[in-house]
Amino acid sequence: MTRKPALLIIDMQNDFASTHAVLPVAGAQAVITPLTQLLSLFREKQLPIFHIVRVHEPDGSDVEWFRAEMFKDKPFAVRGSHGAAVINELTPLPGEHLIEKVRMSAFIGTTLDLMLRTLGVNVVVVGGIQTPNCIRTTIFDAMAYNYVTILVDDATGAQTKEIHEANVLDMKNIGVKILNTADVAPWLDSL
Amino acid sequence: MTRKPALLIIDMQNDFASTHAVLPVAGAQAVITPLTQLLSLFREKQLPIFHIVRVHEPDGSDVEWFRAEMFKDKPFAVRGSHGAAVINELTPLPGEHLIEKVRMSAFIGTTLDLMLRTLGVNVVVVGGIQTPNCIRTTIFDAMAYNYVTILVDDATGAQTKEIHEANVLDMKNIGVKILNTADVAPWLDSL
């Protein structure tokens, strides 16, 4: 079967990934450079790019119940706010896809699976934040939906190195391919 | 809101959890006794019980692609086989619910969410195997669907203690309540 990859960049928004984030993820800053390199690579190869972002209504009516109190105290990723926007370094270009979500997995309540199928994509290359939550739920769902799934290790961040590594092990154990950014170009060329 | 709990026991089938399992999970044997205690408790309180099992067609046409080769070599949880049956110690009683699944999460491609809603259940108490895969994907989906979600720590098993504990930490971090079997009865009484 012909392999057609797409890049999925998850939750790299000001409220989570900038230096003044309202809900900062400790590992976010370190993944910006690898993600810019992946973006350049996929743009150069004219392969599909999906910017996947969490966006909530200002009243919080679409927030998970287990985060409702947190949102009330400290609203995050509010539609139309600077905090909800993708960080400057990774700004989407025209022709790239923007998927908004209200849950951790990019497959829950979104058009992601339909869009990937429509584009004939059968390989997803995933980076962003944070490893145990939005990254991992998206990756396990991608595996359930039979995508060949690549986690870009150094382009994915968590609150601690230990949490990141424990999650990478679990993903590796179910058959997710683990690559570093530098290995993605040769791997794409080998498809 | 009135709290109505249900017990979800996941993948405690001969092929994964018996002493002669074809795909054994190292931590499975240790969780049998805690699960029998949880079963007794929920039966005594007449609360809903869901036995959730993986069942595949003999030709493997419903197996995840990333497990297709494994299934060909060593078919597991085949419909109608002894291996697909719930282990003797946890045999479902009439009136208890049996949910068959073909993916890790008990919410993917099943009636679980509809059944829970129909019964008015808003709290799920989860045990079984194995922590990083079917347990965790089910628990993250339960949280996404706004169920109050309890992981019964000593009634849940993985291949190693380290994998189990790393996953329990991630679940705790998103707000899953972690209890041991002995604490479930008093916790139910406090609802």
C-alpha cells in the first residue's frame, strides 16, 4: 500500500507553550525548534499538515467536567483569545489544516479522521504537548483507527522527563514507531 | 447530582488472565481476588456490573492492523473459544452486562456509553488488565465523556510494577480517583 504521511502538531498554543503561558507545560519550550524543523520538512515535501488546537467557548460549557473548576479560576484556550492562538514560531500557513478540539484526543468530536481519510493519509507523524494526555490519547486512537503512527520523541514534551519516558515506552510497546526529528526525513524517503 | 456507580471489569479472559494464557499479562493473577471482592460488593448493592471482553472473529478481520501478524501467529480471544471466555472466578451472572470490543478502549465501537447513560450511571469503577492499554484508554475516554472515574489500583494489573505505577500517576494527574479495593465500599457509602 502506498504510504501517505501527514504531520499532526498538537496544542502548541500560547496558553500552554509560550513563556507567559497560563497553564504552562514544562517541556513545551524545548520542542519548538524540532517542530519548526518538522514543519519545514512537511512544507518542502508538500505533505498535509494539521495544526490541532484546544479551543473553548468563553463560558466554559464545552470543558471536561474534571477541568470545569480550573477553567473557572483560570480560563484557558478561549475562542478568539491570544492564548488560544498557535505560538508565533509555528503559525499555520494558508493551505494547512486547523482542527479545533474540546477533549484530549484529536479524534474525539472532530473531523480529523474524516479529513485524513479524504486526503488519503495513512501515516501520522505526531509532535507537540503533552505526552501523557493529548499526545498519547491521540496516538492510541490513531493506532485503533489503523494509522501507521510515528511519535517524534524530541518534538514531544511533558511536565517531567520521567513522565515523558514512561509514556514513550508504553507507546513503543503497542507498536508506535519512535523517531527523533533528524530521523524523520530519511524515514519519509524510505517509504 | 445523585451518583450512580457501575463496575467495569476489563479483559479478564482465559487468553490473557489464566495460568495457561496465550498472551499472558504478568499482573493478571494478582488482581483476581480483588476483582472477586469488587464483584461481591456490587452484587450485594445491586449496582450495575459490566464484563468487558475483547472478542475477535476467527479470520482476524476485526483485529487492529498493528496486531494482525501477532493474531495470525497466535490467535487470541476468538469468538466462541475457551480463550475468549471470562475466567471462571469472575463468571458473569444473569442480569450482568457483557460488552464485546475489538479495540483497547471499551468506548470504541461498543454500546458501553449508551448503556451507562440508559442506566443513569455517572460513576465508573474500573479494574482488570492491562493498565497502560485497555484500562487507560477506557479511563481517559470515560473522563472525556464526563464520568466520575475510579481506578481500583490493586484490582488492575500490567506486565510490570513500574509500568503500572507510571500509568496510575498519569491518571491521578488528570483527576482520576485512585482507590484500593478495601476503600471502595466506604467510598460508595459516602456518595
